[in-house]
Amino acid sequence: MADILALGLSHYPPLWGPDERMCWILKRMLQNPRLPETLRTPDGWPALMRAEWGNDEGTSSAARHRATLVDWFTRTRAALDAFKPDFVLMWGDDQYENFKEDVVPPYCISAYERFKFAVPPGNVWGETDKVYDLPGHRAGAKMLATRLIEEGFDTAYAYKPLHHPLGHAFTNAVLYLDYDRRGFDYPIVPFAINCYGRKVLAQRGGLPVFDREIPASEFDPPAPTPKRLFDLGAATARILADSPYRVALLASSGWSHAFLTEKNNFLWPDTPADRRMYEALTTSDWAAWRDMTGAAVEDSGQQEILNWSCLAGAMSALDRKPQETGFVDTWIFNSSKAFLIAAP
């Protein structure tokens, strides 16, 4: 049996920018014309949210938030380096990046030879022309797709991109695992999950549309169910454990997102719902993960937690318990962040 390393992390986009811009999503949500008047200024916010905002619009809190996240990325990278995988399989969401109106698969394995992408401009590292050129692992990706199809998972696969070289769920995972810029040369196999489901095209997989009301008839078909993705992750783990490859399985995403949480006026995430799932993660309550409903996921703005449904299924199939976990909550930085390390 091959060894498997299980990892989970956040790909929080504002982290690659400077501290003074880390609140840009919240500032964008404050422009919602339908936002209740009492919530337009900090005076009407919950006390903990006001405290995190402080007197500098969150810049000081952003530095502390960054330090916590970077510490977890450092720990995760250390576990990856100690394990030395043949490749890293990454479950991440595609937010209207590679998959658009021409096709939206429920999930798709990228069996590319190489992945080339540039570091975004205005980044915290001050890099203006940095380009990553990473190897893929086509043999491992094709083997996995084949075996999943044979087990009843109608898995899409691709040998080249459609509209985008690589979605940010995957590129940011690489950027943050290489936060100290030591280099990153592990082969990767991105496994894209359609987490955004009913809003992936209607909302272009991102921030809510404020200039018009989107009728229910314009929403897209739903994302795969948590149960299906849990079982997909379990099958993936079993197949790779029975393979000749030493693989790191990595879920890349935050959990509840403020800009997806309508019941909170798109201002803060559903932290209580995230903490319930985090407790189920730390106690290996895999039934709680498998029994989540798509409606509950949408209600809590937890669309991206579906990437972790795959990881939870893998942990269950491997009979693996988390060794290190972390939960980073916030009122103003858009999303709850979770981390997991579970070595063989």
C-alpha cells in the first residue's frame, strides 16, 4: 500500500496583497444598495467586528491574520517536504476561470504535462515578473481517472486548459506553500470541483451581483452533493493507496464566505456553522460531513467547503485521524480558514 499524506489549507486571495488591502471584499460588500442602513458603518456592526476593524480599517488586524495563516502554511510545507510526494493532488474550486458557459463539469482531473502561471501584480513579495512552471503527473492523473470511472464516478479529465491556465484555488495553494520563496517543484494534479453550483455562471463564481436581481430561473444546476464528493474523496484515497505512487492529498479553500452568506447581508461568514464542521473534523465525525445537505451548504455560504468534503471522505477511507488542525475565524476578512495535517 502506498503512503498518503492528507493536508487542508486556505487559498484566501487577499493574502497575496498588502495588509492595507486585505479588507477589500468587505469594502465591496458595503456598496450593496440593498444593505440595511444600520450596517453601512461600523456603528451598526457586531462588537467583535468593530474591534477587528479597529481605527485603521482592519490593517493592524490584517497583519495578525497574515501571521497566523503564514504560520500554518509553514507547518504544512514542512509536512509536505518531510513526506516528499511523487505528486500533490489538489481539490479546489473553479470560479468561472477555466470552466465557463461552454462546459461546467461536476469535477475534472487536470492531466496536463505542465502548469505555467504568473504571480499576480501588486503582490506582497514585490514580484513583477515571477512565473511558476510546474510539472504535472499525467500518468498518475490518467490512472486515477480510469479507476474512478471504473468505480462508477463519471470523471471528466483534460490534457490542456480551456480559458485559464490554472484557477486561483490551485495557484494560491502553490504561492502560499512557497510563501518564503524557497521554490516549489512538486508535480501537481489539480482536481477541480464545481463548488459554486447554482451561482457558478449566474454570478460568475464570485461576488454577488448588486446591479440587478437574479431570478431563481437564471441560477444554474446545483453543485455535486456533499455525499457524492465525500464518496469521491474516499474512492480517490483507496485508489491512490493501492497505487505505486506516494501522494499528498490537499483540499484548498476557505469555508463560509461572507460574500456568499446572504443571511448575514454578505458582510461576515457563518462562523457557527463552520465551527460545527470543524468539531466534526477534529473528532473524525465523518458521518456529519457525509450527511451535509447542499441546501445547508448554500445557506451558510460554505460552497467551498465541498473541496474539504473530498478530503473528509479520503480521511474516512484511510481511517486517518487529524494530527494537527487549526481554525482561524474572522468578521472582516471574508472567510473562515481551516488547516489540517495528517501524515501516514
